[in-house]
Amino acid sequence: MADIMIAALDGSTPFDAESLAQAARTTWPEASWPGSSNRATGELARLKIESGGRTLFVDVLPPGGGLGIEGDDELAADFVAWITRQAPIADGQIVITDWTDDVVTLRPNMTRDEVYALRA
């Protein structure tokens, strides 16, 4: 079970909760905001993604906090690859932690296989 973090090294927040959810619904139509009524205030917002009996929670953290991702490993890899195609990623600025023993830089337009390869 994945329990990872994606963040910008410069402390910027390239992840807007509402925009992220709207885009996610094009890939995962059942994406929802269970119990996240405060998402518009800049507080924690938790997006729930379900696909093929698998579940993933994506916490959109307050400004500068990034994304906390918890759930099924395969769905997590799909989401990480997907987010590299959604958010503006400057070379070397967006990192993923706890997917491997080291902090790893994400690149624009990664594939699921490339995300999995980071674990090797």
C-alpha cells in the first residue's frame, strides 16, 4: 500500500484542489470529496479515487504542502504518472518521497512504467 508525498522543492503549490478534482474526474469519473467541505478555504482536501475495486486517497495539502497519496500501489503509480501530465513541472522541481528510499525527481509526461521503475 502506497503512502507517498509529492511536493515542489521551491514550496510553490502547483496543485489546486478544485482543478485537480475536475481533471481527475475525466480519468476517474467516480472521484469524490468525501468529508472535505473545507477545501475552498485552503485547508486539507481529500480526494477519493476508485477504479476496478482499488482505492486511492489524495490529500491536497494547504498552500506549499503538496499532495499526500495513500492507497493501492497500482492506482498510486497511475495517479503519479497522470499528475506529471497535469501539473506544470519544471525540470527538477517536483519530487516524490516514500516511493523509494530516496527523494526522486518527477519529470513531465511520465508513464506508469516509468513511475514503477523509480522503485527499482
